[in-house]
Amino acid sequence: MAEELLREFLDAVADGMPRSPAAGKAHQTNLFAAAAPQRAGRLRGWADQVSAGLDSGVRISLRIEMGDSHAFSAVVQLHSLKDPTLVRDADDVWADDVAGFGPRARIDATLAIRRAARVWPALQRLLDAAIPNRMELSDEEVAELLAGSAQRLTAAGVDLHWPRSLSRALTARAAITSADGPPSDLPGFFGGDKTLDFRWQVAVGDDPLTEAELDQLAEATRPVVRLRDQWMLIDPELARKARERILKPVTPIDALGAALTGTAEIDGRQITVTPTKWLEDLRARIADPDRADEPIDAPAELQATLRDYQLRGLRWLVRMTSLGLGGCLADDMGLGKTITLISLHLHRQQSPGTAGPTLVVCPASLLGNWEREVQRFAPGTPVRRFHGTSRSLADAQDGFVLTTYGTLRRDAAKLADHRWGLVVADEAQHVKNPSSSTAKALRTVPGQARVALTGTPVENNLSELWAILDWTTPGLLGRLGTFRNQWAAPIEADKDEEVAARLAKLVRPFLLRRKKSDPGIAPELPPKTETDQPVSLTREQVVLYEATVRELMAEVRASNQMARRGLIVKLLTGLKQICNHPAQYLKESENARLTGRSGKLELLDELLETIVAEDGAVLVFTQYVAMARLLERHLEARGIQTQLLHGGTPVAQREAMVDRFQAGEVTVFLLSLKAAGTGLNLTRADHVVHYDRWWNPAVEDQATDRAYRIGQTRPVQVHRLIAEGTIEDRIAAMLAAKRELAEAVLSGGEAALTELSDAELADLVELRGGLR
């Protein structure tokens, strides 16, 4: 009790003396000073107790008043923390003890004001007054409150109450408008050079201000303005937007992008955008790929019955191409992208405005497949090859024209001079590098609409997605540099989920992707079993592996940055080859012994023995042609029927190989991963072996889908051979992690590994387990 009385006395003295007439005389004298300097630590406990008093005392708020002359003032109000219904002006509390507040109310209020002044320094004037009850506010201070200080005070526990006679209903939003109304020719509109108005729109509620009212708002010199028979508060930012309400004009495709995401970037900030009504209707139209209000049946000329998801894909393609927007059909391999595209061609021939020849650009290995599919599903439709010595467009006024990416590079000018109703890039990942000569050549070929077909729209980074969509729908994602800064970097480097969600909203209408595992897509597909099958290295492989790590790691540590990357690639490649077979790494002659030297080869022999005995068929993928040749020699020596397809195999020979395999004339089909990983239909295979691992799961999945696709009737078993305790173990772990990030960005594979530190690299390639 005595301690509490003493503290209250000291509190009263500490608060009262600085406000008394004696304060000036006490200044700069020793009368009220300690005999010796005291460290703050001795007072910290007392200060904490004083501050803690606020928790059981009062909090403050500010009531803003506007006088007859429209001048503003702030009145301090005290709120009891014990009784929230007890609220008094500071005048009342300082004038007399108010029941319910307690003896510390003035001290607690002063402390609260001091804390609030740290948030908004203008409140310091209250602490200089004898009674901190009221302060006049300048227009600049009111503007500060409206510009953000009020929100900061509220966050600090100090509420502000504005006069009810003042409206805060004014809001500003960015709006995309068109003075001419909706365009009658949308394909021409999106492909032309017209622009739309992009401006700040200020409204009272949902009712936009007129131009005259905006002028009045822009010319206001005070934080209040009289509009529509009432006084309204305006913050400086709102007034600035009224003055600078005309923003830069936007292209139609930029406007559509803003409508899809609901945002646009202005002065480096993302702001909410409101599109004009017809643009909002268009957004709703393309945002739902399964809209039921646009019934489109399969063309009568199509000699097939489309599955439900294929018909939905056709409707989506018809809608996008009719608008001149283009799109990317990115269904899983084997779900029938080719037949869907043939249906689109037939549908477009029904209207004079969209009829015309379709140019299909594809890898050389797919020319025969396209030709057969057109003849099968659209008999009577002309189909021509623009390839090899037959490169004439004289009669190409309708039907399909098939060409390769290589021919496109060489004859881009001739293809660009022709009128195309539709241009299709099949296996569009071939143009994922926008600076490549192939991508540049493709951009020169005009068409009424463009469609990309790919099972892997993103293999390594988001720039590949940009390359595909910037071809199908130019301008949608902006310039490449802007795209990397605005989208790719925040998503890939910072894992920004909000930016990723905005990008998804933007690209989703232009990219239709369905997976075999999606409910209802391909319920008739048999199961697929994927197994990682570990193998042990032979003693020869262990010795080679450790020697290679030891020698090349020493070179890596001693090298400069430029040489270091090349050495790391050499190291990784060498270790993977050793895991495959010592003969591959050592580049031995054709007479070299192969048996008994590789754990992988021994396991492959065991697998093939079972597969052949069960009358199965198998695809064996390797990224190395040299390894494929070793396997071919080994299997032929064992009397197993086999054939090898690689990047150097002529087109006609490729097609003959596919036919022989599908006809059952060959049991084992050896394939180079990159040359044969796309486009081939090899559904006779019920086993797929990945002899070695690529850096990207999407590439491996594409290869597997040569067998696991529509038309497959038997369960498919996928065998991935992995050398235990080696770099392949770590690659397997990396690929497993990537698969968990389905539809997300993939890392840079081997190129990314060249950036590892020496310690990280040593950990990656170290031989582990009981293999030494």
C-alpha cells in the first residue's frame, strides 16, 4: 500500500512539475537532478511497470471535427479498458476525476499519446500542451491522415472517427473502356493496331463521376470537396488520379490480359482493373473451356467418334481460333491431339471466312503419322508433303500441307508467301527457344489462326511457355524481358504463389491441358506401373567411377570459372556412362567383351528374358546413341530381334521401323531418347525400359507415352534402371521431387548443376554405400 501511494505521488510530480511555472527555473539546475549519473538499467523495471499500467487503464482515440469554416481539429477521447462502454473526452477527465477511470487515467492517456506520436509525429503538439485534449489540424495534416497515417494509427490501436457529415464514398479504380463499343470483327480487332482507353475511374459507390466532377476533384486545394450536395473527403492520391486520369492506351490483347487477371501494372505496382462490359463478357466466354452455351458437333466428314474430352477440346479450339486468339493444346501424349486438330480443320472449312489450307510443322519422324491420320479420319481431304525434293505449293489451296522444322528454316520465305487458314506447330517444344532460327522462321509464316500442340509446354523454365504462347497469341505475355522480370523471376526464384496464381489466370484460357490421370479422361486405359530398379556396380565400374571422381574433382577445384563448367559437364557425363557400361566410357572397339561388366546390362538381360518368354514387346530408351549401338550388338549376339532408331535415321526408314514393330516383327525396339521420345505410336509395347536417366521427368514421360496412349490395351510396366550409390541415385531423387511439382516450373538440369560449389558437387558425385 505504501509503495503504491509513493508511486502515485511520483507519477503526479513527474507529470505535474514540467507543466508548472517552476519548470523554467528548474531547467539546467542541479535542484532536481540526481547527485550522480544513473544507468538506464536501474530505471528499466520502473519504466516497465509504468508502461504496463496502460494495459489495465485506458486507450485513446481521435474524433475529427470540422467547424463552420471547414477547419479541422482532433479531439482526444479516453476509453476504459475495463468497461468498453465508458468513453470520455480528455477535457472531462482532466477537469475532474471521472468514475470508472481510476487515478492513473491521465498518466496512461499521456503514455498512449506519446506512443501514438511515434506513429504520427504531429501528435507531439498534444504533449506540449498543459492538457492534451485537442489540437487544430492543418489541411496538410488532414491530407497526411487520409494518405495513410490514419491506417497506421489504427494499426497501433488509435481509432479515428470522422464526422458523419463527411462522406468517404469516393473510390478510384483503373478501367479499360472503348468509346466505340464492342468491335464487330474480333479477329481483326485483336490482330489490328487499334487501342482501348485505360484510365482512372473515380466513383461515388458504383456511380462514376462525370468529367466535370472529375475536373472539380482535380482542382481541389483542400482535403474536402463539395460534390452532389455533400462534402466528401479526398486524399492526395485520389486527387492525383483525377488530375492524371488518362493512362497510356492499351492494345486489345493487353486489355484482355488485364481482364483475365483482374490486374495491371501501373508505375511498378499491381492494381485492380475493371474491364468494360463487352470485354468482361469476352473474358467470361474464354475463361471456361467447357462452356455449354456454344454447342459444336463433330464435323460430318470426320470418320471417327470423338471422345467427350476431345469434343470439348474441339469446341475450345473453334472458339479461340474464331476470335483470332490461337491457343496451345497441351494434353498428355496419346490423348488424341492429332484427331482433334483434324476435326478443327474440317470445321473451319464449313465457313468461307475461315476455310483454307492448314500448314502443319512437325518433326520429320511425324510426317508419316500425320499423313496416315488425315487419310484415316478425313478421307478425301488433300494432304501433301512440303519436304525433301517435293516442295511445291502450287496446288495447296485446301487440305493439309505437312512440313518439318528443318524445311521451315530453309524455305521460310516460300511458306510465308502462301495464304494459310491455320498454322499448326506440332511438338511445339521444338520452338521453345525464341531466339532460335526455327522459332524466328515460324513467326514469319502468317495464318488466320495459330495452334500449338505439345505434351510438355514447360520442360525447363517459364520462358519456354512464353515462346509458345507468344507465337499462338502474340503480345499476351508481353516482351520476353518484361515477362522474365514480372512473372518468371518471382515464380521460379522467389516461389511467389500470388504471382503464380495471376499467371495461371492469364494463360489458362489459352492453354488447354488434360492428363490421362484426370477423372473421366481415359478410363479405358490400362494401368501403368513405374518401378525404379536399383542395380549394383561391378568391380570394374567402381574402380572407374572413383578414379574419374578423384581426377576430375581435382581439376575442377584448380580451374577458373569458365573452364569449371565444362569440366563439371564432362564429369557428370563420364559418371553416367560408367554407370551404363565401361565399354561406353572407354570407347572400346566393336570386338570388346560386353557381358559381366555392367550391372545394368545384366538386369536388362533378366528383364528381356522374362518379357520375351511372356510374348511381350519392349521399348528401351537411352540418351546415348553409342550405348544403344552397344545394346544392339549385345542383343543380336543373344539372338533377340531388335532394331535401333536414332536422330540420324531417315524418315522413310523410321516409318518402316514403326510399322515392323507394331506388326510384331521385332520384339525389342532400341530408341534414342531425344530422337524418338515424341510423336511415335508404339502401343504394341507393354514394357518401357529407361536404361539411363534424363535430367527432366517431362522428357522421360513423353518417351513412356509412346506406349502408354490411347489404343493401348495391355498394362504397361515402366522400368527405370538406377546404379545404386552413384550420381544416378541423386538424379532419381531430383526427378521424383520434380514430379511432385506437377505443372510447375522445372529446374535447369545439368546446366544448373554446373553452378554447384565444390563441396556440393563432391557430395553429388561421391560413391556411397558398400560399393568401394
